[in-house]
Amino acid sequence: MFKLAVFVSGRGSNLKAIVSQIKSGNLTAEVAAVVSNKENCGAIEFAKKENISAYVVSENKEGTKKTYKELLELFKQQNINLIVLAGFLKKIPNDFVKAFQDKIINIHPALLPSFGGKGMYGINVHRAVFNSSAKVSGATVHFVDEIYDNGKIIDQICVDISNVESPEEIAEKVLKAEHELLPRVISNFVHNKIKLKNNRVYLS
Ligand code: GRF
């Protein structure tokens, strides 16, 4: 079975979308672990309810929390195939990124390479998009490298925002699109359809 570790910091609607696609048989994968930097958040509560192993990560050893080094060992032992950042707000340490090169993906709620980078998360992104008067927004799934929102783009989805009246309205439309995009990208990984060629990512 293709094994996922999903990193979260908030309400976990993308995690729920993944689990829902697995349950309905559209995604042949297993969420083997959920990791958060927060002990209490919607995503962690959901993971516990679903009997998914949930871990809290911290940079330094602290009580029952796991360090990135411990998670690295654990994921290697468990043969985790893909790490999915789904609303994880902390920067992943470089050593961890290197250890899972091309095996960590992130979903960003805008069309990268615009509206990304440090501080561009949550409503900040949608506010910037709204203020730019852009007519389309969307979501991007990309590989994670050492720089925020910088890795190669794997797939994107667009939404028409020509008539929206608030950043919140954009957020709502984009989130719905994210729930379609992320399980689709994961499924392409499961079926080994993501290929690197000419320094670009292709879906074969
Ligand atoms: C999503 O908009 C995602 O793109 C961003 O953080 C948000 C997480 O939402 N990285 P949720 O916790 O999955 O509901």
C-alpha cells in the first residue's frame, strides 16, 4: 500500500479530503501518520477519531513530542512513500527535506510562483490576490525544497475570481478546488505518473 504522512497545523480540511477519497475507493493509499506542530487542532482531532497515528513535532526534544530526526527514522522504518504538507505552517528543516528529496509536496492556496513565500499563508494570500485585482486564482501543489513555496510545480487548478467581493470569497472558492487537486496529485504519485524531464515536472 502507498503510505502517506500528512503534516498539518489547522482545521485539516485537506486531510479530510484525502481520507474521504481513500474511503470512497478513488485513492489507493493509506494515511499512515499525521504530524502537527500543534497539540490541539482540528486536523489532529480528526486523525485521532479516524485512528490514524498522530504525532506532535518540535525542533527540540520536549516531552512526548517527536523531533524531526525521530520522525525521519520512523518514516524510513515505515516505508513512507510521500509526505504531504497540507496547511503545515512551520518550515521543514533542510536535513529532513534532503532525506526525503522529491518525496515531500505542499499545497499552496494560490497560483505559484505568484503570491507565495514567507508570510504568504491563509487569508494573507487571498487578501494579496484580491488587492491585485487578479481575475483568476487557484491552488498549486509543488515539491518542497529548502525555500518557501519554491520547489517545482507539479499541478495547479484555476478558479475564476472575476466577480468576487472579498478575500474570504476567494478563500472559499480556492479551498473547494484544493480538495479536488490534492487527492488528484497524490493519486498521480501512487500510479507513478509524475516524471521529471528537461528540468520540468510532467504528468505522464
Ligand atoms: C489550505 O488553504 C492550504 O492550501 C494551505 O493551508 C490551508 C490548510 O487548510 N497551505 P486545511 O487545514 O487543510 O483546512
